[in-house]
Amino acid sequence: MAIETPTSTPVPAGVPGSVPAAPPTLSGRARLVLFVLCAAQFMVALDFSVLNVALPVLGEDLGLSRSGLQWAVTAFALPSGGFLLLFGRIADLYGRRRLFLTGLVVFGASSLLATLAWDPASFLAGRALQGLGAAVIVPTGMSLLTTTFPEGPLRDRALGISGTLLSLGFTVGMVAGGVLTDTLGWRSTMGLLTAAAVLVSVLAPKLLEESRTPERPKLDVPGAVTVTAGLLALIYSLSTAAERGFGGADVVVTLVLGVALLAAFVVVESRSAAPLVSLPMLRRRTVAFGNLGGLATFSMMSTIVFVLTLYLQDLLHLSALGTGLVFGVQGLASVAAGVYAARVVGRIGARRTLVLSLIGQGVLIGTLLGLGEDSGVWLATVAVSLASACHLGAIIAYGLTVTSGVPNEEQGLATGLVTTTQQVGLTIGIPLLGVLSTTQGSLYDGVRLVVAAAAVILVATGLVVAAGLRRA
């Protein structure tokens, strides 16, 4: 049930004694509901960043190799991206509140497992289950927010607060990860997520009301199985190649299997009555090229953060706290960019903003080629912060580009694609370019190669998106 907040009744202009309608405000209960939903989204955003600066310490403690460290990120991102659309559809069918609470329990229990992990297998199992819980929390939390707050100023305000906290979650995660790792050890980063899940789990049942769609949509289980299995096989092959090269039989077999399963997913979706991904929707140029831009900006930025973490700690011997502060500046730049991005879009349009943001992000990442083997903290801080400002501009612009011109009855499919692109981008970037960073003669050479590849990919994508959207 939507939260209604009473406001003064508007009186026609010119009528004696007329008083302008008061702007809608959030009631006390509405604020609590918004707090719970935003806290859950904040917690998931925190999970994407809080562990980054702890990776080198974690690797030494659990015996994870440098190439194996990417699995600490990938194990979370893979299920969170692969199951996102399926759980969103299940929530529509069986109840958003019920599934949201289930996701919180899974996330909290798996965070505890990761906290207490005794070897790499138990830790990665905890991370994978965290990703599964996140795949439940993200779509159900967003659905609960949009169904709780009525369309208009209240919903706009709620979504604005939620978006800001998502960006802030990354910043807090990087800084908190550094502080906690330096003072209490890497396990405390996972303990923080456990505590956050418990807090939200206690408050949510008392505040959230059940909601579901009356249409009772069908579940596209074959689509979910093929896309998740395909991504899993593909990520496994790339991650294994990062450690042993492409000569192994398991690498070749899983690479071929991954491509085949993703091709099967396309066939399944073309025949499904209720597809997870609408292929006709993807034929829209704004949707196709907008999502291409989103995929590039998410995958390349997550990869740069990963390799810079290794560079700052393993080559420059910066502490976890110092590394966290570097990325804390990056997060603040993102939050600041979020304030002005809407104004930029208003002046030059979403499509032009997307193109310029992608190219700007690529050029700024390219300046990281100036990093030295024994110096480069200031260059890394400035370049990655400015690149992150462009990154946030691209995020906002690609979401607006994808959903522009789409009929109201198809907005759910369009926004579902936006969210899926984000999760898949976070999933594939690190293992894809991680192969480059771990198969070179030295970490320094690997970092430079990844930086160069990311810069080229972003600039090239910006030019392709510009050409594609010009015909839209």
C-alpha cells in the first residue's frame, strides 16, 4: 500500500484567500520505511567496496593467490547478477516483502560464514551466498520503494535519497574497509555486513507491508538457468586462464560451454511468453546502445579499482587505511558529480552526456599510464576521482537513455535491463581484464596493460554509442 502524506488542498489562483499547495513531505512512518529500504541498498553497495582494500591481507591470511583474489569479488558479483531478474519476477508473484526478508536472512547468514571462514573454499562460499542474497534484496527493495511511495514528488525524493546513498555506500565501504582492516583485521569487514543485515532484519518486518502484482506473471526459469550457467562457465574459464593460461582443457571446455549457454539464452528468450530480457526491447537503439555504455562504464571502473588496490598496496606498500582514503576521495567525487550530473543532462541531453562521460572516463583512466613503480599515489587519487565523476555521469545518463521513449507498460522491462547491465558489468570486468594483469611478467606491467585496455575500451565504446544513438 502506498504511503499517503497529507498536504494542504490547492486553491485556484486568483481566488481570495488562496494558499499555495504545500510541497509533499514524508511522514514519520514513511521516513522509517525509507530508512529500512535505503539501509538495505546501502548495505549491498557497501559489500561491493568494503572488501577491496582488504584483499591483499585476506589473500595472505587464507592462502589466496593474486589471481585467486579476483574470485573474492567475482564470487559475489556472479550470482547477484545472474539471479537478479529471476528473483525480481518471483517477488512480483509471491510477495515482495516476503522475498525481501528472505534475502536479508541469506545475506546475514552468509556474511557470518565469510567472517568465520577457515579456508578459501568456505570464504568464497560465503561470498557466493552473499551475492545470492543481494540478488534478492536489490530488485525487491527497489520494487517495495516504488510501490510504497506514490508516483510524483514523494517517489522522486525517495529515489533521489536511495541513489545518493548507493554512491555514498561505495565511499564509506572503501574508507571503513581500510580502517577496519588496519585495526581489527579483514574479518571485521564481513562482520560489519553481518551487523547491518541483523539491524535491517529486525526493523523491516515491523514497517514493510506485503505487495505483489495482480497479473501473476510466469517464471522464466529456463532463461535464468541458461544465463546464470553461461556466465558462471565464462567467468570460470577467464579466471582459471588468469592463473594457468588458456592451454588447459577445462579452460577451453568451459569457455565454449559459456558461449553456447549464452547463445541458448537468446533462443530461450525469443520463445518465452514472459522473458527475463525482452529481445524486441533490445532492438531499440536507445536501449541497445545505452546499455552498451552502461556495461562498459561499470565493467571498466570496477576493474580499475581492483588493479589499483593491488598496485597501491603491493607495489607502493600503502596501508589498507591509506588505500581506503584514496578511494574515499574517489567516492566523494562521485557523490559531488551526482549533484551536478542532472544539470548537465538538462543542458546537453542524456545521450550527449553518456558519450562525453564515457570518453572522458577513458581519457582520465589513460593518464594512469604515468604511474611509476615506486610512486604514483597522487596521480592515482586525482585521476581515479575525476574518472569516477565521469563514471557517475555515465551511470545517470545511460539509465535515462535506456528508459527514454519507452511506453509506460514497458518501463519495467527497460529498468530491469538497466539493473542487469549494472550487475553483469560488475561481474565480467575483473575476470576479463584480470587475465591481463596476472599473466604479465610483473604486477606493474599487468597494471599498465589493464589501464591501457580499459582506456581504449571506454573511448571506443563512447564513439560506437555516439554513432548508434545518432541514428536513433
